[in-house]
Amino acid sequence: MLMTDTIENIDKILDVNKNGFSAEIAIVLGSGLSGLVSELDSAETIPYSAIPGLDLKSVKGHEGNFVLGSFRGINVLFLQGRPHWYQGASAKTFHIFLKSIQAFGCKEIIMTNAVGAIDSNIPVGSIVSITDHINLQFKNPLIDSDVDDYFLGMENAYDMDLRKKIRGLAERNKINLYDGVYLGTLGPCFETPAEIRAFRQLGAQVVGMSTIPEVITARYYGMRVAVLSLVSNLAAGCGDEELSHELTLSRVNMASGNMISLLRHYIYLALHTYNSEIEIQ
Ligand code: HPA
């Protein structure tokens, strides 16, 4: 069951989407990855603020826009920016965000984000394909949102088939791809070294402040999800740098080449058969 508000918001997005744009794939562009939208043909930008309840307070590096367009012949919906609990997003915000994505026809979502590496084998600049998560945000978007099926199974939250496809593409294109468990904190401050030591004991390889609520909500609505994390720094206490949002952004900008290349290949794959030789950069 959907909240009445959410239904009104879907009507609103259908109004906003005057040309009836529809896409199979949605890609959430994390901090510093927004540049990919410049590769879309006939792109149209719709600010999240056009949808009641989706007016996100902006954080540097997180614009808030739906960008619709065609990428080498296939329609894609890019999401520039995402809601965060630490910015005051509520459970409802995540439902409106995901229902809006679904209203554009998308059945699968690739979410990207920036993370700190807890595992010392994962260097800065690497891409990590998230296999599972540990929710230490102590919040859940299925609470306070009028959902009628609270007890959502999370075994295949990070879709095995999508992950296999992504791994195949990475191998074929010689992009180093790690697997790892994402531990989500509420943020907005970075972790203490003691927290990171504890998170390592819990079995996490990377840490971030986002994504978990969108994954849960997307799964609630039956969408398939994969998450690719870009390692912007070693987690607190693992290196000698002082952590900051500026450091995250500058690192993501430096290291985004492989991520952008992997996403291009992923979209391209949607057009072509899995085994064909793909020669794009
Ligand atoms: N911790 C939490 N979130 C992050 C980090 C980090 O070290 N790096 C990028 N996002």
C-alpha cells in the first residue's frame, strides 16, 4: 500500500514528465560523478524540488536533479544527488524518491557512492561492488511510512545477477573491482578510529553515510539494485590524512575515470548482447 501523499507525488512526476520519457535503468550518481550527465543526448533536467517532498537541502557535490536522456541510443535516468538521513530526509522522502524513479519506468538501479576503506587491502581510488550491508544508521525507511509489508527479506538485496554482469564487464575491460560489505553510519561526522576498528571486527570492508535507505526502499518496491562504491580515502585511523568532505570530492574527481568507464559499459551492455566485444572508453 502506498501513502496518499506518495500517490500524489507520482501524479506530479507524471505531470513533470510531459514527454512521457521512460527508461529501464536508473543510475544514482554519488559525490563527484555528476559529470556523466554531459554524455547524454537530448538531456532534460527536472529538479527534485519539482516533486513535493523531494526538496533536498543541498550539500556541495550533491545536486538534486532527475536527468533524463539517451546514452548512445538507450534511455537512461540519472539521479544527480540523493536524500540523506543526516540532511533531515524522512522515511517518506526515500519512498517518494524511489517511487519517482519507478514512475519513469526503471526496473533496475545502479547506485554509486563514495566510501572510506576499512580493509587495508582496498586502496584509495578503487571501485568496490557491494555484496551486502550492515545498517548502523539505526533507522529504516519501512518505519513511519505506512508500508503494509514490514518484513522484507534482504538476502539478495545486492542483486547477484547484476553483480555478475558488472564483474564480467570489469574483467573484460581490465578494471580492478573489489567485493565488499558496506557499513552505513548516520553521519555527518566521520568515524573515530575506535569505531573503524570495531567495524572491521563486524566484517565491513567499507564505510559510508548513505545508500542503505535507498537500497531497502528500492527492494521494497521490487527493483533490482547494485551498488558501486568509489574509495575516496582510507577510513579514520587507517591513514594519516585528516578526513573532510573536500578530500572526498577531490579524490572522487581524481579517481572517477574507471567508475565512469564501468557505468558506460553497463549502459552499453543494455543495448548489446552480453558476449559481444565492446570497444568504448
Ligand atoms: N566515512 C564515511 N563516509 C565516507 C567516508 C568515510 O571515511 N569517505 C567517503 N564517505
